[in-house]
Amino acid sequence: MKLFDAHCHLQEPRIFHKAPQLIASAIDSGVVRFAVNGVSELDWPLVKQMGESHHPHIVPCFGLHPWYVADRTPNWLKQSFDSTPSAAVGEIGLDKGKKMGDFTDQVHVFRQQLELAKELKRPASIHCVRAFGDLLEIMRYLGPFPEGFILHSYLGSAEMVPQFANLGGYFSFSGFLMSMKTSKAKRMVKAVPFDRILLETDAPDALPKSQEESEPPLQPVEGHASLNHRANIHNVLLYVASLLEMDKEEVAEASYQNAKQSPSCSSEESAAGHRDDILSLAIHMSEEVCGLLNLQNPTTVPKTFHLKIQLIKSWVVMTTGNHNL
């Protein structure tokens, strides 16, 4: 069972020094990919560095979070994307939950980043607190979004789900979902199309509530019991599966495949897919030739056949850039 953490903050100062260990332990638990979201110009270099150091496990995302719009520099908008073609746009959004100054400025910056995502054909990861009406109005005006967008830690209404989904929206659930009244959470989650469900940790925040039936038990960050570990996405998975009244394996597979639909998230997976497809074809060709020649050992196939396989491998390297064949 593989999982994709659709939104987290491995670059966060509280845990950055532990990132390699956190990534390794999460991978051991089946969390094989992470969308790491920057929140300001100050942490974008760290996100870029992590994407380069831990590729292909990390999907880097650069965005100006609504909490930090007032700190932007004059040339903030495109500075990290030219050198990181696999990056998505995020974390961006709207927030009326804190006293952060001019909401009009938030909207201006948010719209700029949405327009950039459309221009660059990248998906966007969106934060929204107490501003879903404003958000929907903007998304309708600028949408639809063919590359998709993620409503991270979604806690909006069930009624808004179809409207966001029709514009290209995906709905990502974190431990914050457990703070909702169960009946409301169940109605909202069931309103989401199954091919639009994602799972995330939002770590180091959004620590899931401990539940008696949860397996495995919540995993803390060593030395920081209140911080969320990426492996706790399993607890989110169990909760979402219980709300949907489905097996966790089915929900895990769907959320993983849904996350791969994003172009920025699928490049390495596509290369792996090409490799697997071509090697499967090579095996099939080998078996077919052996059958025709009535041979029991594929190593005795004529050299011309092996040459064809090498040509196929060379084509894969040229088209995917992947030399690990």
C-alpha cells in the first residue's frame, strides 16, 4: 500500500534538521511521495534544495501564503519556477481567520499566483479559512483549471464540493478533519467524487486526534510530541475510510492515483511507468521468440533480438531521461 502526502512542510524550521530521518521513516511506512509547500520567499530555497536532494520523493511547491503577503519583495512572483520545472504553485490562498491586515492585498496576491499557475500549466495548492465564498467567486472568474488545484485540509461545506470539482478542484484531507462534527464530516467527504480525494498530513501541524480504534498509534516527531509526523497520514486514511465506509486499501489506492494525475506530481511516475511498460514488452518479446524457436532459455535468443531490446532501452532513456534501466 503506497501513500502520497499531498501537502506538508518539511522545510519548516521546527523539523527541517530532522527531515532526512522523517522522510526515511515515512517511506518505511509506505508514504512514498511528499508535496512540500513553501509559504514565503524565505523558505523557497529550502524547498528547492529538498526537491533536489530527495528527488523523486519530493514534489517542490513555491507559493506565498496569505499570512506572509506583506513581506513579499518586488520581484517575488516567478523567481523559483524557471530553475525548478517540476514545481507546483503553493501554498497560496485566502484567510479571514486572523488579523493580517488588508484582505484586498491577499486577494490581489492570490489572483496573481493563480494566473501564474495557469500560465505555467502547474497545479496549485490552496489554503482557505473562513473565505470559501470569496474563493469560489475568484475560482469561477479565473477558471476552469485544467492542471487542477488542491483545496488542502478541506473543511468547507458539502454543498460547495461540486462547484469546486467542476472547476478542476481536488479535496485533500488532513488531521484537521477530525475536528469537525462527525456527521458533518461524513456528509462532506461523501460529497467528494472518489477520483478527487487526496490525503495529507500538513505536517508538522494538523496532528490527528488519537482514536482508540486507530492503528497504528500516532507517531510523534522525536523530541516534539505535539508535532505531526508524516507517517500519521495512516491515521487520516483510516478516518476517511471509516467516513466513506470503505476499506482503507481502496481509499489509499484511489488517493495515490488521484495525486499522480497532477502533471508536476507525475513526471517521475510517468518515467517509471514507461520503464515498466517497456521492460514488460521486452519480456513478452523474449518469451514469444523463445516459443517460436522452441528454446527453454531466454539467454540463448539470437543477438539480434537482444539488440532490439537495447534499442528499446535507449529510446526510453531519450524520452524519459531515466537511466536506471
